[in-house]
Amino acid sequence: MNHHTVTGFSSVPPFAQGLVRDLRVRWALYEAGLSYDVELIDPATRKSHPYRQKQPFGMVPAFTARGLELFESGAIVYLLAEESNALMPAEAADRAKTLVWMFAALNTVEPSLDALLSLDLQHSTEEWAKLRRPAVVETVRDRLAVLTAQLEGRDFLLGRFTAADILMATVLRLIRHTDLVASHPTVDAYLKRCELRPAFERAVEEQMAEYANSIQAAA
Ligand SMILES: N[C@@H](CCC(=O)N[C@@H](CS)C(=O)NCC(=O)O)C(=O)O
């Protein structure tokens, strides 16, 4: 029995596999050298009363740490980072910068990338989506240009790897169906650097294996 339990979905559509946000928590736990249990819920039951006790919005991830029930992937990753030098430096100014870039990933970069994912993979045949897309792509390009500047001369957002990179890399993966990251070579190299980390590889392989298992179990 581990001290940490991460809740994920037992199955998701192919376009979402490898993007579901419990990946952020699993990756952070592996970077911090912590083991955990996984609780898989059927997406059809996510809005049920019992699950909403854990995650009021009926989403994943939910997270249990030493009896504490938590939700919101960014908050969970930050709480883990507070206790692990592998995820956040000790010096106060660097801790503040880590928090700033975590919010930048979730609050400034994620909205337009998530919107593009939804337009392209869930609404592509709808007229309103076609009209909306160019403005969203323009915002995405702006965000990628700012990331290019921040990453100039740095391997990671703060120089060394931090929890902010877990959030930023998982956000960038949301538009893996486009060539927008590939057309920004500095950001592209950064994302590849993040995805080559053993903790990321382990987390994503584990998540994908669970989806594959659930398909086999249903067959
Ligand atoms: N802000 C939340 C968002 C969580 C979220 O969007 N989870 C998705 C899976 S990646 C979900 O559960 N979607 C199901 C739904 O929207 O009902 C977080 O970062 O934890």
C-alpha cells in the first residue's frame, strides 16, 4: 500500500490517450522518486455523487496523499514539488519562479492550446469551429513565440528541470496533432527533452498500458 493514490480514467478515446491530466501527477511522482497506487474509474461514473466527493467537477485527476483528498493537477504537482528538490529548487526566488511558470503553463498557455485541440478533434466539421480556428492559432503562435524567447539558452524554463516543465510539456502535447510546435524549433527541442526523461516515459507507458488493458478486458 502506497501513501499516494492517483485517480485516472479506465478508458478514453484514442485522441486523448497520453494527454489525460493524471499524467502530470504520475510524472511528478516518478521525478520525486515516490511510488503510488492507481485508481481507475469508468468515465461514465465520473459525475456520480461518490466520485464528486473526491473531485467536485467529476474530472481526473483526483489524488490522495496521507489521507488528504486533493484535486487540480497543478495544485497536486505544486504540493509534490514543495517536498521534493527534484521538482523545485530550494532557493526562495527560484521557488517563486517555479510557481509563476506553473501558472503561466495552466493559465496563459493551456487555454488556447486546449481550445485548438477541441476545435480540431471534437468539432472540426462544424462551421463555427472553422470560423474560430484562425484566431486561436494566432494566439497559440504568440504563446509559442514567448516560450521560444524564454527557452533561448536554457534547457528548461528555469534552466534546470522543475515542476513547471511537467505542466508546460503536458500542455504543449495538447497540440501534438498539429505542426505548430514542430515549426518552433526551440520549443520542439524542449518538448522532446522533457519527453525523453525516464520519469515521463514511465508515466506515459503506464497510462497507455492501462487503456490497452481495459480494451482487452472489455473484449
Ligand atoms: N483543471 C483540471 C482539469 C482536469 C480535466 O480537464 N480533466 C479531464 C481529463 S484530462 C476530464 O476529467 N474530463 C472529463 C470531463 O470534462 O468531464 C486539472 O488540471 O486537474
